[in-house]
Amino acid sequence: MVVEPLPEAFATMDAEVRELLDDRSVVLDAHTHLGVDEDGQALELDRLLGFLDQVDSGARACVFALHDPDRRPSYRTPNDRVLAWAAAAEGRLYPFCRLDPADDPITEGKRCLALGARGIKLHPRAQAFGFDTPAARAIFELARDGGVPILIHAGRGMPPMDALADLAQRFPEVALVLAHGAIADQAMFATRLAGHPAVVYDTSIFSPFDLIELFARVPAERIVFASDVPYGRPIAGLFATLRVAAYAGLDGPERALVAGATMDALLAGRPPAEATAPRVPAVRVVNGRLARAGAYLMMAFGAAMGSGPPPDAARVMPMVALARAVCRDPDPGAAGPALERLDGLLAAAEGLAAQGSDRALAAIGLVMAAGVIAATDQSR
């Protein structure tokens, strides 16, 4: 199955990625899926590699199973599929085994690590578990003994996650990837795990404001690029991550750490680079015209999330129209170039949405890109 070419409107995003990252082969997406999910999402190997190719033919990814209807017993069948797909990808994919703490996780984890799994994936929302249990501690012990990282869903749909912070402090030798920028409890994690030697936060985040705040709360050396494909797309996620990294003042080598080098070190069992102070100030100046457009775009994305999966682009367009009205400001001031760029992206999004549901994700990708630009443009 061939991945559809990127719409022409993505060209400016691709060009900006090229400008911000000298060597795109360094890219290592920390958070991708293969297989099928109960929510209707699905992704096959060739499409995942095609999406990575949109970034670079050498781009790599960590990969694990979705919430597969065929997951019992112990995620064995989905894990075997992921291991086989990774083997067929000739070194571009690093398979993680997905474990359910209530379904013999240690036996399955040991089996998968022996077969070449490079990490462990836990999803406490999908599997409905907490971290103050013997099973959770046993999984951390398994990761410690195997020298592999654990990636954990820490996004929407989660209660307070203090028990996970307790467990991470108990196992400082276990590299931990907090997915979705740890938005479920970002401030708590950033505060309590500030001294952890190997906790990182992945950037599969739908709000640019959460992503900016991540750079304000944790060291850049503890942030790793992720797309959450098939729910996101690597090129769009990389654009957002690198643009916020540039907004935070990271130089080229530091942006390369975020894009893939930090995650590469964790997979190899090396410690991440020495942590520096967070780069973004707690209080930030914003341009009011861009803030208005950005607010409508966040409302648009909220409509998309509430309509899927898959998302209904038609429900997004009323808020896009309001954002475009902001862009028509006859007195835009310093925000004029940014508003013009937003309007071009949003016009393209409207055109894609009109083509039907198969272009909905591309349209919403442009809406998200416009929101990132609105949040990070530093017009005064």
C-alpha cells in the first residue's frame, strides 16, 4: 500500500524542517504503532515506513502494538507481529513489547526481550491499571534487569499519576519515556522527577502550548520527538517539535538531540546528555492577533478530537473560518507575515477537507501546523 504524497501546502513545513535539522537521518520517532486498534485505527508496515520516508529515508522509530482486539493472552500475538515487522524493516524499527500487568506480563516480557524487543510499552488507561501494585514493580524490575526503557502513556484520560513518580524514583536506573509530554500530570512529573537521571518526555502532544510549557519545565536534553502515528504523522510532529525547539533557543546540535540522538542513546543503554536548565521562561510575551488565531485553532482541534477517530474535518472548519477572519486583519502590525502564512495553510486545509474523509488527517495536520506557528511566532 502506497502512502499518498504530501499535499503541496506541506512544502513550507518540510522546508522549515530542513532548515532546522541539518541531518534528518538522525530522526528517531519515539512513539509509533503497528497493527489494529479497537477504536478502528490501523497501520501496516509499509505505510509506517512510508510516513518515515516523508521525513528521510534513514528516519527510524520505536514501535509497539495498538490496543489490539487479538491481545489475549498477554499481548503475545500482537507482540509477535511487531517483532516480525521490525525484523523486516532492516534496522529502521526498534520493537517494544506491550504488556498488560493483569495478564502474565513478566513471562511475556522475558519472552519478547529474548526475541529482540528493545523496550516495554505500558498503557495504564487502555489496560486500566495503576502503578502502586506488585505487578508494576515487577515490570520495572524486568526493565532494570534487561537494560531497556519503558514508554508509558501519560496523556489524556489519566487520573493523577503520583504513584508512577514514586515508582520511577524507586528505580532510577530504569530509563522512562513519559508519552504525550506527560500532560496528564506534567507539572508534578517535572517537579518530582527533576533529579531522575533518565526520564524523558515525548513530544506527541496536540497542544503547542503544552509543548512550549514542556520546554519551560524540563531540560531540552530530556525531550524526545514522537508522532504517535497513526494518530499523528511524523513530518507534522517533527515540524511542531523543531519549531518549538527553535522558539526555545536550541541550537542545531541540541535540536538533533531532541529529534533522535537522545532516544538513540537510551536504546543503546547510554545515559542522556547532561541536563541543562529549561530554556523557555515561565512568563512569555504573546502577540494578541496571533493569540486570537491560535485560540480558534485549538478549538478546531478540539472539535476534531471529539469527532473521531477518524476525525470529521467538517466539524473543524467553522473554527478554521474564524481563524482566517483573524488573518484578514487590515492592520496586522508585526504579525502580518505570520498571519499571511496561517491563512495560506488554513485555505489549503479547507480545500483538503472539501475533498472528503480520506484527506481529513492532512487537513487537520495543516490546522495543527498553523496553531504551532501562531503559538511560536515572536512578532512584537
